[in-house]
Amino acid sequence: MGLMSLTAIQLGNKIKSGEVSVSEAAEAALNDINKVEGTINSYVTVLSEDDIKKRAKEVQEGIKNGIYTGPLAGVPVAIKDNMCTEGILTTCSSKILNNFVPTYTAEAVLNLNKAGAVIIGKTNMDEFAMGSTTETSYYGATRNPWNTEHVPGGSSGGTCTAVAAEECSFALGSDTGGSIRQPCSFCGVTGIKPTYGTVSRYGLIAYGSSLDQIGPVAKDVADCAAILETIASYDPKDSTSVKRDDYDFTSALVDDVKGMRIGIPKEYFGDGLNEEVKTAIFKVVDVLKEKGAVVSEFDLGLVTYAIPAYYVIASAEASSNLARFDGVKYGYRAEEYNGLHNMLKKTRSEGFGPEVKRRIMLGSFVLSSGYYDAYYIKALRTKALIKREFDKAFENYDVIIAPASPDTAPKLGESLSDPIKMYLGDIYTISANLAGLPGITVPCGTDSKGLPIGVQMLGDCFSEKKIIQTAYSYEQSREYVRCSICE
């Protein structure tokens, strides 16, 4: 076991004590990337050895001089490739941004830099975060390190794979409809989607602005709590940023769920759910019961409408957000064209992949005259009703437990051949984004094929501490299992 097998906090402690240097930690990450990257394709960009050494030296001096004192100082991190990083290629895994180098850095990434983390590279993703398998990337599919014939999930598949394959200590992903929680389940790692507005979206290249949220991916709950504590902040540059009274998420790392009220939505455990996944989730429930949690089932209405509402809203916002990519200001431009209109048409036709085009067209349709009220406004009303259902549920429960996905990771190519099936795979995750709720996915076992299963825990808005405490309590009952590619 190498340095990347340690949790981020464990490695940070070794760096702080002088047992390990920042350069040694960065070098360990690069070595592990060189070993497995050709097989799994987690990264779009890996920084040069010289740039990483320069940053490592700077952080080492900062630790010595008391500038960097937090738990993540000197720890290697990977960033999903839809977060702007000054001077570093940022592509959203799309041809249309294959030459885009931002002049500024996303606020969440800046917060990591201020904490002394060392950026190793930018991770692969579904193009513009549109997908659930990381197969729509212009730079090729990412493979699941547990079994390379299977997908890692998405859209943060590269992020979760990099952590699972020990190519970094932790990483940042983004979650629009489950894009952190679902790939964490498929890759056997832990990830948090915070309450909407907790982490600044400034510098996050938008897909669905009312749904997107940046969050941490790591080996365990303690790491995720420490990372979230570092990246969460009020940001006046983001109009949706929320000024919270309490960012002390690590104080929730308590092994105690006695009296915790846990709800099991009946609708999430019906037809379509893999029996092995269902069994694994109920084993989690049994552990929490033994520890004193009060568990009961309940009806969560309107969830059947979540998928159509989500895809109408997300596609509508995507069609608006992606209008800026036209070959005029930055990014890819068609080489041969005749006039401005032809240049715009050819650039967007050549620059966007099929899934992105599909969602732009759907979004443009639901926003068009005559269909706006019938589809988009109706979807917004449904979103409000879903939020109201969750409000009612959280009057009776502290935490809701659910699967993160109906099944374990499918084989490469299976989902892309049937987009509707891929969309339906988001059934257990998208409601949290529609309602702005926090959610966490924690590994809870493997299926008969040896593929990971994750349990999802949802809380009320600004109740990250409750889901962190519940997940941490469960986590104490099982050890972290490394994937086969790390052996």
C-alpha cells in the first residue's frame, strides 16, 4: 500500500508531522497515474511534473511557515474538468472547448488552493456533464477500476475513478442530477452533494444552473466532511450562494444515531430495483437500527414525476447556457465556413457531441413559443410540489435512506444504446437536485459480480451534519475496500 491508499486526512497528518513531504505525496500520485491511467482514462489533463513540483515546494514552505495549517495541506487533489482553473486547460470533455484555458479559477478550487491542496490534474466527465456513464466524453470513455468492462457512472466518472484507483487522495465533482452520488456508488467511494448554494458555483461551467452543485469525493466520510468544510463559503460573485451560520461539518463525525429518525420511501424499493442492491441497502438499515436509530417506511408522493420534470428543466437551462459556445469568443471554431451564420452552425454541429445536441434540441423545444407553458412551466410547478413532499417528509424524519442507482455499473455501451434507460437510471438521485437537498453516498457492499453498491442518505436543506453523522456511524461498521486495480 502506497501513500495514495491513505485517506486525505491521514496523508495530511503525515505531511504535517514531517513524516512525508509534499513532493513525495505528489510523486506518489503521479506514479499511480502512470500505472493505471492508460487502462481507465480518469484524466483529461495531468499537470506537468515541473508545475506540480513547483506547487509542492511552495506548499511545503507554507506549511513550515504556518500559512497552511488545515488537514488538506500538501494533499494531492483532482478537479472535474468543468471547473475553471487559471492557466490549466478546462474542456468540459467537449471538442468545443478543447483549447480553452481560463483566466480565472473557480471559487471552490480557490478555497482548496488557500488550504494548501496540490492540484494534480483535471478529470474526465460526460460532455458538459450530460450523461450517467462518462462515455459521452470527447476524450474517450472512462472505465470502472473494479471491472474495466463496466462504466464508472457519471457525469463525475473520472473524478470517482481517480479516487477509487488511488490516482489522487481526493477530488471535486459536480452534481446536477446525481453526478456525484451515482458514480460514487458504482466506484465504491464516498461523495457529498451539498445543499444548493452551500458551495459557490462561480467558475463552474454551467449545465443546469438551478440544479448544479460542487461537492467532494473521497475514500470516507471524514475526508468528505473536511473537504466540504474547506470548499463551502459565501461568495458574492455567485447570486445563488447562501451565507450559512455554520460550516463546521467535521463536528458531525460522531458515531451515534440513537434516536435518529430514519425514513425509507416505499416508492424507492419497488419494481426496477436490483434485489442485490435492495438487500445491501436494508443491511445498512439493520446496522443503524442496532445502533439505536428509529426506522420506518413512508409514502413519498410525486417521485414518479421527478424524471420528466428534471429533464425538461435541465435541458431548458442547458440550451440557454450552451448558447455561449459559438466559436466567436473562445473555444473551437470550424475551419471552413461561409459567413457568420454558417460559421456558428458548423462550429456547433462539429463541436458538440450527440448527447449534448439531443438535450439542446429538447431544451429549445420546451422553451419555444406554444410549448413553454405546456412543458417548462409545468415542470417548474412539479419541482415545487416535489420540494413540498420532501418538506412534509422531513417533519417526521431526520434522514431518508435510498439506493443511489437501481443497479450496479452496467457494461460499456449498454446505456448509450438506449438513452431513455440511461435517463431512468437517475430515478433515485434527481429529486435531491430538484429540491436543493444535501445527499451523501457511502459504499455498502458488492454484488455477485464484484461491483460496488452504494447507499444514499438524504437530509433536509442545510442538514449536512445529520447525513454526515448517519453515514459516519454506518461507516464504522465496515472497512474501506480497495478496488482490484489498486492491488
